[in-house]
Amino acid sequence: MLARRGVEFDTVEYLKNPLSRAELEKIAAMLEGPIGDLVRKDKRFGELGLNAGDYVARGAVLDLLAKHPELMQRPIVIRGRRAVIARPSEKLLALFE
């Protein structure tokens, strides 16, 4: 969607180069909505035996993502001081309003 709009963007390969706690904090501060939305509750989440109810507080979510970056919801798109979890991709439109 960004490419179709002619928007230049950088891709961060956070699995190869995990984000620091400070970087995670910065992203979390830009997002609207519950902090728990940053966590993927997928197969890996289940394999780790995690409970979604334990990851609704900011500190717990950031600690989890620092330890298990593969659980971060993606893609996250940042524009200026705002960010969205662009799943589904239509959520990107909020950054261009």
C-alpha cells in the first residue's frame, strides 16, 4: 500500500536486529489503542504457554517483546509521531488523514 502511494519507507528487520526496550517504549507511545495489541497471540504464543490476560499492562508487554521479538504484531508503520499496527493494511489510512 505504501509503495502504491509512492511513499518511501524503511524496513526494520527486528528479528535480525531486535529492538531495544527504549525503542519498544517509543513505538508503544506512538500507538493508539490497548498496549496488548502489540502482542501476537499466535501459535508461538501458545507454545510458550502464555496467557493473553497477563499481557495487558505496558511493562509486561514491553518485557515480553524484548525477550521474544517474534511475538510483536506486525507490520508497524510509523509516520511522524504516530504509529499504527497495519493489520489489516487499511489501518494505514489513519496515518494519512
